[in-house]
Amino acid sequence: MPTFGIDSYVGEYRGDAIAFHFDYGIYSDPLECSSKSGFAERLERIGGKKAKIVSFHNPGSGYPFDEAIAIHFPSAGPKGIKLTVFATCQTQKEYETVRVIFRTIRFK
């Protein structure tokens, strides 16, 4: 599916049970969504950088699946560049697979 960004590099990868969307740029989503149903948040260091991982139920969002898990790096590159990877899953069972994938992210 074509994905377009105005001020950042964006993309999408979609499988049968998980869809990933990413945004690498200055205005990448900081994932301030604590009011969402089933919201959970954890902080980690991944690829040597601080990261926030959130998950929540997200029905009717227009994304392929209703269960959401995302990671945000507030400092992913030079000059305030951020990275957010947003995954939607068929069920919460896929969350652990997504967490494993998130933990493979590395920065140059």
C-alpha cells in the first residue's frame, strides 16, 4: 500500500496477522495515548537509545487490525529526528512477536 509523508520518511509492511507502519522524522508520533482502552506503557533501551513501548485496544481506527502496539524513540537521529513504529495485530497474542521485532532495531 503506498504511504506518503510530507516531512518524514514513512512506510508500511503488512502480513496476515500484523501490520507495521513507521514514521522517521521531526514530528513522529510521541504516543501520548494513555486514554485508550487497555493502555499499557513501558520504557526500555533498544539499540542504545531510550524507547517507549505502548499497547492498547484500537477498534475502528482504520488500521488493518484492532490491537495496537507501538514504539517511539524520541532521539533517533540528528537534529531532533524521531522514530515511531506502530503495529496493529489481529490479537494480543502477536504482541510478543512485535516486541521481539522492536528489540532488533539498531541505529548507525
